[in-house]
Amino acid sequence: MQNVAQISCMVGFIVVLSGCTNLTTAPPAVPARTIIGQDQAAIPKEKDQATIRTLYKQVQERDRAILQRDQQIDMLSSQLDALKRIDQEERRRAVRPPAILAP
């Protein structure tokens, strides 16, 4: 029994080696059924496509909202800068001594 196990092991080893030494042959052709199965797996189903469209619309809406928010921030920042300049001018005017009026 031990001899049979050794022989089958040697045969398996020889088969593996013969496969490794024969590198010039073309790889075995993949059955068409497998390729079709892979292609079908790559094509999203209609439900998946609807989900993708919905997510795409949500991303577009989010991007629009971000753009509007950024524009509002820019506008408010410029208004704040203008108010700061006005405040600084008012403070400078208040610090200056009044002009002496001649009688």
C-alpha cells in the first residue's frame, strides 16, 4: 500500500513538472460559458443602474449646495470686510481731536 502511495505521488510530481516545462504551448482556451458568466456579472442590473443614477443625482445636488454655500461665504466675507473698514474709519474719526474754531 505504501508503494502505491509513493507511485501516485511520483506520478503527480511528474505531471506537475511536465506542465511546468511545457511553457511554449498556448494556455488552454477558456470555455465560452465562463466568459459570458463574467460579462453578465460585470453588467449592472437595472436596479443597480437606477441606484447609480439616484446616487449620481444626489452627488450633483450636493455639489450644487456646496457651490452655493461657498458663494454665500464669499459674499458674507466681503460684506464683513467692508463693515470692518467702515468701523475702522469711524474709530479714526472719533479719535481725532476736533478742529479749533476761531472766534
